[in-house]
Amino acid sequence: MKDNKPDQSVTDKDRHATAKSPSPVGKMRGAAQKIMTGIRHIPPLYWLIMVAIILISFLLVIPDYVWIIFSDAVKSQNSLLILVLIFALTTISLVWSVGQRIDVWVFTYFNMHGRRWSWLDGTMLLLTQLGNGIFAMILATILYFLGHHVLAYAFVLGTLSLWFVVELIKMLVHRTRPYKKIENSRIVGSPARGSSFPSGHTSQSFFMATFLLPYFHVNFFIGLAGYLLAFLVGITRIYVGMHYPRDVLGGAMLGTAWGLLGVILIQSF
């Protein structure tokens, strides 16, 4: 019996060591988590400066003939006034106390009401990435290599300029995110930094729907599905605890206006 104890002790130590040593997949996940955490701790002002540098760099590489067509198309259009007006009214309404109470009520319902399953959280986190700028860059690269060169140029320009405008408005409005103000609110995934209005993910998703769908002449049902997907991205931003409903509304109006502007430009070619 005594002879077996040291062996058993060694076995327990080995098991303990094995349990503590992370797998290669675990190490990769840990490294990715550290990178994402570092990115999220970048101050909003630095984000704005970085986006401005990227946008200016991209503008410098656009061919001259693209600029000529863009400028001629913009000069002849005034159809974006209604969307811009709705966005402006939504921004002004942020000082309305009744609107804030409605925001809190709707946010609470989508963020905390009812039972929350892990599969639903995962689905919402996956859907919300459709409004991520990285996803937009991947999509632009695919479009370019499929031969849609002008479309890819316009799409990247629209994404970068929209990103810049969203970050600038966030700094000016400086609305606190709901998970920081509403007690017991749920945070699904990692908390986003910066200000809340407007929702960047929502604006990007509506921009993509408005800009890309007309180019490919999709039928009514595919177009409806595209906008429903953009709408779902907006819902996910409330669900994960990052935005109020009016943040989503403002993002939808801004992204749609930006997409219409892109359609006007791309139809000039």
C-alpha cells in the first residue's frame, strides 16, 4: 500500500499539471482576447485620428476619373434631405426626457426581459458582427476580386467616410452607453468603449443594404431580406447592451442616407 502512494501522488501531480497547461487553441484564444481588449481600450479621440488618417490615405489612391464622376453626381442631387432631417431631429430629441424614458423602457425589454439562452446570446453576437468595419473590408475585397472594381472603391470610401462621421458625432454628442447607466443591464460579449449615439454597427449595416442591393438589381424579397438583416443588427446592439433605441434609429437614418449617396455616385458610371 505504501509503495502505491508515491505513484498515486505523481499521477495526481501529472494530472494537475496537464489540467493547468493550456492547449494551443486555448493559447490562440487568449492571445486574440488580449488583442481585442487592447483595441477596446484605445481612447475615442485616437480612434477618430486613426480613421481620419486611413480615410485620407484611401482618398489619395482613388483614380482621378473616379473623383470626376463622383463630384458631378453629387452636384445634381438633393434627395437626401428627408433622411438628414430625420437624423437631425433624432439627435435633437436626445435632450427630451420623455424620449429618454422610452429609450430605457425599450432597452430594458430587449436587453433584460425574459429568459436568455446561451445559443441566443451567441447568435446575437454573430449577427452584430455584420455591422463591423472589418466585415465591410472583407466584403469590399471580395467585390474587387470578383471584378467590381469601381463598386469596391466606392464601398470602401463610403465605409471609411461613414465611420469617420459616426466617430465625430459620437464625440460631439457624447451620450453615455446604456450598460453604464442602467442598473442590472446585461453585457453580452465585451463592452464597447466610446459614446453611444449613433450606433456605428447599425449605420454600417443599413449603408451596406442601401448601397449594394440596387447595384445587383435584386428582387423585392431579397431586398426586403437585406433590410430585415440590417434591422436585426440594430436589435442586436440593444440586446447586447451597447445602444439605446434612438442610437439605432439615428444609425439607421445616417447609414441609409450614406447608402443613397453611394447609389447616386455609383449610378453615374
